Amino acid sequence: MEIWFPQGSAVTIYELKANDGAACRVVPDPRPKWVTYGSSITHCVRSLSPARTWPAAVARARGLNLTCLGYGGQAHLETLAAMMIRDLPADLITLKLGINTINGSLNQRTFYPAVTGMVRLIREKHPATPIVLISPITYPPNEIIPNVVGMTMQLMRAEIERAYHNLIELGDQHLYHLNGLELFDEALLDRYSDDQCHPKGEGQLVMAERFIERVLDRLPERGL
């Protein structure tokens, strides 16, 4: 039995027990471990249910053991988040980066090294684990209009791709990249969002399908 806790509220577990004298035990879980990191778009509070967030839908469709590190309002490429991901067991790591830094936390000078540093830090304990860098999905308010520190979504995508290519040149043979517009573009956002940013429940299922097609099905590693 697997329990999907509500993604829109805090949950504290005080006790877990079986009634009528039944016994519970932890069983081995052979599924590949997938760790995904991102913002509220990965947090998915607008999902139709906890099991139908886009990461949960992907995990169930492909038989993955999911650790979802989606943080609403966060995901500013924090060093502590990179250290946590580094220390987790993982057969696949996906990093959906950038969109919340449009609030001004990183500028062009600091954004690129933050992307590079996050990957290099995770690589300390995951030298051969597939890591996929995913740039932001569409965000019309700042696609071409600079924020207070001069960043745009287009510039973020370019800087993430630049970090990817440079890390490949430095010898990272297990790093991959996806332009976030392949995952969710403006046409999909117009159809499946009420706020020009977050996919609604139905849109998250579309996002899950596209993630499988454009990320998992393109990985050379088998079993993911």
C-alpha cells in the first residue's frame, strides 16, 4: 500500500497501525528512485488529487519511487537543496530550474554559476546518475520583459542551456537538458491555466504525458 499525502497542506504522522491485530511490515521496493526538484509548478497545489500531480502521474505510469522536492515560492537554486539532493539515493534526478528567481534573487552574473554549482555539488555523490536540467515553462509576463535585475525567461533558458553545454565539455557524460517550452508552452498555458503561470489539474496530466515523452523516453539509460 502506498499513501499519497495532500500536497496543499502540511502533514504530521503521529502513528501508523493496523486494526484487528493485523501486522504491517516494510517490503522491499525495487523501483528506480527518482528525485525531482522545482518550484510551485512541481509542488502542484492545483492538482486534481495528490496522486495526480504531474510528478506523481509520471511516477505511477513508469513505476518510479518518487521523492518530489517541489517548493511553492522557492527553488532559488539553494545550496542546501543541492546538498540534500546530493545525499539522497537516486537513479534519476531532474532539476526544474529558474522560474521563481524572476522575483530578482539571481541576476545574469549569479544565475549561471548557481546552475553549474548545483549540478557539481550533486555530482559529489552521484557521479553517474542521470541529471536532467529543465528550464522554465512559459511565463508570459516576463518572457521578454526584464525583471528588476535584468533577467527574462528567455535569458534564463539560454543560461541553463549554456551551463549544460559547458558541463558536458568539462566531462559530465550523464547530464541532459530540456527546454521548458517543450514541456509546457504558451498555447498549453492559455488552455490549462488561470494565472499565466500554474497548470491546472488537467494541465498537469498533460504535463506528465509530455515529461514522459520528452524526458524519460529520450534517456539512454534503461528502466526509467
